[in-house]
Amino acid sequence: MNIAIELFAEKGFEGSSIRDLAAKAEVNIAMVNYYFGSKDKLFEAMIAHKSSYMKERLDEISNNTETTEIQKIDAIIEVYVNRLISQHHYHRLIHQEIMLQQREDIHNKIIAMFHRNLQIIKTIIEQGIQKKIFKPVDAELTIASLIGTINQLMLSKAMCGMLLTKEKDFDPYTDDNFPQRIITHLKQLLHAHLLIT
């Protein structure tokens, strides 16, 4: 699945074949077909596998009774930033699928995955509002601001470098300071936006 993610992100879903995948992964084509049946089914398996990690982490953060809502938001920021940077090929692939909408079934599964995960964040924000820890903000647009900031920076190395006024050879995926810079910024942004002072 990891090889498939790299291949699909590099060549696109349509531009990749099971033959390409088998050659790159050094496995037999028949084995890929046996386990997944088709390229579409392989893609669906990838989505299910990758999304389960994030859902488990979000559930763990949400269900922690020893942390406040703002601590939960901080933990979510750390998880999202670190996961998207470490899994940037998958992130790019998912966003290609969302934008192109070529496979309705896969598109709907991706949207359902995002919806499920973002509902957890929305619930945390709403709990903070009910407890009068958070301002009465628009929870949906707060989430869009959080995810949108990360997505904008992750669109491409060139775009990220331009936004951050970095050298042409800047690689956000290997720069040790980059994830912490995003995390710090997003925490400052959401603390100012959410917390009643």
C-alpha cells in the first residue's frame, strides 16, 4: 500500500497501472490482484487503512478525561501536522482525488472519512463553548481554518517555500523546524480565536 501511495501521488491514479505497482513493489501482479482485486479496491483499502490511524488518535484525544478542551485542540494540531508531513504522498493523493472527483464511490468514501474525523473536532469545540471556556465561534469555519492552513502549506514544495520566503531548494518534508513552526503558529492562532480571556 505504501508503494501504491507513492506511485499514485507521483503518476496519478489514472497514470499508474497494477503492472507498475507490482514492479515497483517487487511483487507478482497476481498477488496484487488476489489481495485487492482491482486498482480501485486497492485504493479503497489504502483509505480505510490510513484513516483508521487518524480516527483512533482523535478518539483517544477526545475521550481523555484528564485534558481540557484547549489541550485536546493542541494535541489534534500536533497529530494532524506531524501526520500530514510524514504522510505527504498520501495527503497529496487524497487531495487530487477530492479535486478531480473522477471516481464517485472513492470520492464519497474520502469525504465520509473526513466528515467522521472532523465531527470529533467539532464536538470538542462545541463542548468548550458550552463550558464557556471557548468563545461562541463558528465551529465549522474554525476547523476549515485549521485544516486549510495545513493544506495550503502542503500543496507543493514550491508553494510552501514561496509562502515562507525560503530558498528554492527548501523541502518542508525533511526540514526539522518546519512542523514545529506550523504547530506553534496554529496553537497561537486557535488559542487567540477560541479562548475567553
